[in-house]
Amino acid sequence: MTRPARADVPEIDDFARPYWDAAAEGRLLIRRCHAAGCGRAHHYPREFCPYCWSADAGWEEAGGGATLYTWSVVHRNDLPPFGSRLPYTAAVVDLDEGPRMTTEVVDCPEGELRIGMRLRVAYRRLPDAGVVVPVFRPEGPTGPEVVAGPDGVGG
């Protein structure tokens, strides 16, 4: 039986599978170009470097630190399952390795959000979907943490 598509669950193809498998293990992967003269890291995962167009890129584990670039607190979203998560903070963060990443900030009241604040990766397990999604929370203890899923269930 095929599950209906959900807006909060990625379609995982063979190329991106290492990224999602690593997230399930509490590791954040990015891609880095290995072409001479480039060497830039990028995210979202793709098979070529978006800066020099080289196909010589590989997976690299990111440290998990980031800086908040911008955010928007979403108070209305009629698309299931987001309505049950309101309000939530959609954000863009700058990873310490350089790439900018679209994500969600969790465990931080709206009034405490600040551009430039330090964040650390955490992981939201979506048990009914069989996937783990990287999210970010204010920097604190090191190490990957599992945050509660949308149904309140954590790791």
C-alpha cells in the first residue's frame, strides 16, 4: 500500500539517501566540491557543485553549528500536517561550513529569536513517516539531540 504524499516528508531518492541515513544516525551531511580552485561546500545535496558546475563533489559531515540568518514565525498553515504544529519557526541558517540551509528553529520562544544567534542541529523523528529531519535549536550542550516529533514523540 502506498502512503499519500505529505508536505513535511521528503522524497528520498538514491542520490540523497546518504544524507537522510546520516540524519537518522544524528549526523548532518553537506556536499563539498573537490575541483581544483573551488573546494566550496554546498547544501541542499546535489550531484554537482553549484559554484563551478563540477561533478567532483562528495559528502562531508558538518559540525552541527549554525548562525540564524533569518526567520518567520508561521501562525497559519492549512496544509496538513502543519496546522497541528502552529506556531512554528521557519528559518534560514548559515552553517559553520559556509552553506545556507532552510530549516526550522525549535525550542526557542519567538521573542528570543535574534539574527546572528548561535544554533545547534537537533533531529526531529517523524515515526509515522520513517524519516528524521534536521532542525536547529539555540546552542547549548554539544551532541545531536532528538526533539519531539509533531505528535510529541521523540527519539
